[in-house]
Amino acid sequence: MKLTMVGVGYVGIVSGTGFASLGNDVICLDTDKTKIEMLENGRMTIYEPGLEEIFKTNLKAGRLVFTTDSKKAIQESEVIFICVGTPAGSDSEADLSAVKSVAAAIGMYMNDYKVVVNKSTVPVGTADMVRMIIKENQHQPLDFDVVSNPEFLREGAAVKDFENPDRIIIGTNSPKAEKIMTSLYRSLARTGRPIMFTDIRSAEIIKYASNCMLATRISFMNQLSHLCEKAGADIAQVAKGIGLDTRIGARFLHAGIGYGGSCFPKDVKALIATMKKYRCDADLFEAVDRINEKQNTIVVEKLQSVMPIEGITVAIWGVSFKPKTDDIREAPAIKIIRRLQEHGASIRVYDPVASENAKKELKNVHFFDDPYKTVEGCEALVVATEWDLFRNIDLKQVKKLLKKPVIIDGRNIYPPENMKELGFNYIGIGRR
């Protein structure tokens, strides 16, 4: 099948590469000439474990091509995926300007029947808007269908998620589009992964609902962690106890310094804005968002409880919002660093892959290529991202290098009893 992915961001690159691996001819379209040239030359624009190898294989085989030519990409494809960004606007609603621009181009250049697929995270009703914009920009009436096919790719595990998805959600009211989308996803469905067909608006809501449910679980545990600290309980044991209930399950019950990334923060805010637009109460999701905003900088309060911050040097391990990615969008570490700088601290940072991106966002920060050199001479260490490297670090050596044996463990990766035995002043989240 001939496909076009509009947008070479995270979703476009991963999905385009994945569909090419399934034997499709994929055109990746973007207005960013620099990115297109990099990708044409086999250079990745994102970090994602396992992606580069299959990307280069399909690029070499000619199943994956890149262009800035909208007319060519639209006219040569049967299915067009809209994978552009939908960042939060000033009113917290999703900014759909890129989606609108793509829809206008599709209407202008389409030459025969197309299936237009909204893969970007968009609010309910967007498919109707896309359909209207395409019709308004057509030079002659041509048949097409708009489908909602939200993505559920986890950064750091996106290749696995594409190849073995929990589910494939397809929102359509067209038997013709349903047949084409079934054919496209048939090989993935053979792995036992269900394709769920639904109406378009339900599919649009499913994406937001999924992310907001996960965000709610995180904020639930983070708020509960404060009670655990004051009552002398351990949030890790509480999480294990409630997670063993099969009705609840253990995933996303980890207390820490809050969620970040390109999805959860903006999707929670966007769902709040959408619910208010439809005159629905959104107090639960407003609380989820508020708890997360406060949790993002709780590290500063914890550090202030053991020493004055002004004039000290603090080591930060991890600046990506989660491990196995170089994405720093809405990363708690970035907010923590800025707050510490406001209080007069000097900052030293180490991250296995995200430092280059962080250098573009942070000022007056010293970056290191080695976690041990990062902590040398520092008054405190903050663990902000749970990279496996940090779990297996030589903590005895870390203690020798630190000026003061203070560790703020923002991800609860170390057992408190072990840290006490090693002589650390260890502060976790919701730990005794």
C-alpha cells in the first residue's frame, strides 16, 4: 500500500518506519528541510531504542522516502496520515493550526479517493473540522474519508509498541475506509492484537482518556506519598499492596517527581479545556494537573529541609522526562534545575542521551559525560530520571566523591535501608 506520513516528528518517524517494515511504500512529508535532509542521509532526528536499524534497512530498500513536496506526497498515496504536533495553546486547548494546514493541502492537491487518517492527538470533533477544510479547498468534488486512528506509542518502547500494540483503535463510519484500514493493519492483528472499530468521536476521546487515566494514577500516588512520609509509612510498600489487587494492577503506581513529556501534561490540560467547552465539570482532572505541577518541584523543598540552597553545587542525574529517550519536553528535571538556580545553586548535569537537547533549554549549567565526575565536590545529588545506569552505579564511590552524602531520590530507585547502611542522608518520595 502507498502511504504518506505528514510530519517527521516522533509519531511520523516511528509509524512511517513501522509501516515500511510491513512492506508498504511510505513517503514522509515535512516542511522542515533540515530534518528531511538529515533523514534522507540516514541520520536519525530522535533517539529511540531499536529504531535506527530498521529505519536504515527500509531507507536502503527504498520503502521509506522523504520529501518537502506536498503535492507529490499527497497525489502518490492512497492513505495519508496526519502526524503533526498539537501543542497546548495559551488557553490550554490543543493548537490545531498544523492539522488545519495539512487538511487544506490535502484538499488542494488530492487527485483521487484518499483515506485521511488523524494520528495526531486531537480533541473530539477534529475529524469533522478536517473533513470540512478538505472540502473547502478542493478544486473539484472528489470522494475521501477521514479516519481517527490515535497512536499509543511509548517513548523508549515505541518499536515494540508499533509491532505488538495492546490495541488498534480505528474510528470511522465508512465501510470503504474500514476495509482499507483493516488491510493495512492485518499483519499486526495476526499477532493477536485486537482492532477495535468505533465511531470517530469515541476514537478521538479514547486517546485523551487513556493518557488522563494514567496521569490520574500517577498523581494519586504522588499525593498519597505525602501522607506516607508524615505517617511513617513507605509508599513503595503501599503501591505493592494495592497493586496486587487484580482490579487495580501494579502499573503506573510509582510515586516520584511527577509526569512529563509531550503527552500527559498537554493532554490533561486539553481534556480539561474540552470538557469546559462542552460545559462539563473537570475538577478531577484539574486536581490531577495541580498535583503534578506541585510534585515537579518538591525536590527543592526536600533539599531545603537539610541545607540552605544558596551557594551550593547540586548534581542532577537525568534530564529526559523518562528513561530510554532524549525527549526533555515538560521534563520535571528542567523545572527542578531552574528552581534550584533561582535559589542560588550551581548545577552539574549528566544524562546518557538527552544532554544535547537540554543544552538548548538551560543556561549556566555544567554538563558532564560521566556520572561520577558530575557528583564530584557537590553538596547534593538529585536523581531525576530512572535510567538503569543509575540503579547499578557504585554508590560507595559516589559517597566518596560527594562533598556531603545527600541524595534526593526523585524516582525511588534505591532501597532506603541500603542507603542508610552506606551512610547517606537519603531522601526519597513517600519513603520512611
